[in-house]
Amino acid sequence: MPNTHARNLSPDGEKKWFQNICNGKESVAKVHFYVQDVLGGENITVYEVARATISSNSPTTFGQVRVLDDLLTAEPDFNSQEIGRVQGLITSADLETFALAMNLNFVFTAGKYNGSTISILGRNQIDNEYRELPVVGGTGIFRMARGYAITNTYSYDAVTNYGVLEYTLYVTYVEDAANILLANE
């Protein structure tokens, strides 16, 4: 995937970017999308890569580690407009409650955020209807981003092991970051 907003990453380009960014105006973006989480059947997007000796007997699958490369869509329907992918690592990390330690990178491949990413790192307690996760950074337009995400399980089919997750991100970023990056080429 091309990174359309990352330009001139040389030390000189970065120095100019950093000098200019200090004068930039902060904005907040509300970014809303759906994650197509395919755990079974054809075209699986979530794979188990490790398991602790306790995982099989744990009610929370403690110690299970998975990697994912899920589709991001504008609407809940799998065939709606594709806007990117979410790639990352999820670990069952609580002995008592079904909660995941998540490291997620939302990679935007269409629309005004094309080529930018947003990174989330945090605890996701799946049993809660709505969960809050921290936005810890990003690239492109979202370089130096911070904020939070609210997520919920929009739908889940236990027979096909297919889920749709809804995400709304509230992201603070420097408004002209992309323009500054392009100007410093």
C-alpha cells in the first residue's frame, strides 16, 4: 500500500516538518467505520499464532495470541465501500474476564485519509456493550495523533464465526500536517 501522506522523511525534511508543525492548528476528526472480522469459513482474516498451556482450559482463553488483517468498510455490509484495513495483534490477557490486549493499526486506503494510519493500543473488555480504547498515534494526516475510540459489536454470527465491529474514533491531530509534509518535499 502506498503511503501517500509520508513525504521526505530525511533528517532535513523532518526538521522542517517539526519546526512548522509547532505552529499548526489542532483539529479533532470523528472517524466512523466498520470492521469485518472473519474468524471462520472462507477468507479468514484473524489467525491464532500462539497459545499458552492454560488457554484451552481457561474460560477467557487466557494466553491466546492472534494476528488480524480485517477489512474496514463505510457501512456494516461486507460489500459496502472499502476504506482500509486494520492490522494488528490481539491477546487474551485477563484470567477472570474476557478482555483483550490490543495493538491495532488502522490503515486507510481510500477517501480523504488515504495513506494515513491511526494506532490504538489498549484493553478491550469484550463483555461490555461499549468499550473505550486509546488512540496513541498515527502517520500521514494523523502524525502525532491522540484521542480515543468507542467500539461495540455491531453483529456476530456464532455459526459462521463472523463479526462486524463498529468503531468511532475521536482523533486530535495537527490540521495542516499533510500540507506541511507535502510542502517540505
